[in-house]
Amino acid sequence: MTHTRNDQRGRAAIADAASAFGADFVSGLDPSTAGTLRDPNNFGKKWRTVREDLGVPEVTTHSFRKTVATLIDDEGLSARIGADHLGHTHVSMTQDRYMDRGRVHPQVAELLDRTIKNDE
């Protein structure tokens, strides 16, 4: 699995924030309980006050978006689910900007092997 350095730091920062500040802080990463987007200014302000304490000043709120998108991708959830969660109208935005590329997919090799064997 390929993850960017900021994505790895974002994952660590989520865990650190959860243990240091509780679930109320981390819940700001997800949609509200009503399913609507949280006010980014409220979360951003809160994040700026704690990221220095966590030792990750370079991890921005956008790093969290990438981390969440990577978690969705790693879990095998669809790009549509990722787009819905991130608030993208177009699935292509999620795929182009947030989902990993350059992965090795053994399923493709297996498919090609089966196809070649069936043709023989």
C-alpha cells in the first residue's frame, strides 16, 4: 500500500487527537450527526490550536481529507462513497485527487492468466 508522508502523519494525528482531546474533537472530521458538513471554520480554528501541541504543524485539514479518502479507498469502498463523504459532485474529482494510483493489482494478473489458459 502506498501512502504519502502527510497521509501517514494525518493518520497518526487522528489517533493522537483522539487520545489527547477525546472523540468530540475527532468527530469534527466526519459529517455532523445530521449528515451535513461541519463548518470548516470551526474545525480549522480548533485544529490550529492543537496541531502544534501534537507536534504536527504541517498536517493541515486537507491532510485529514486525504487520510479519510485513503481509508475509504483502502477499505475497498467505492469512489462514489468517497465522493459523497468528501462532498464532491463528480466521482472523477475523488478518483483523480484522492485515490491512490500506481498500485499493483494481483487480480489483473490472475484474470489475464485465466484468460490465456482458457484460450489454449
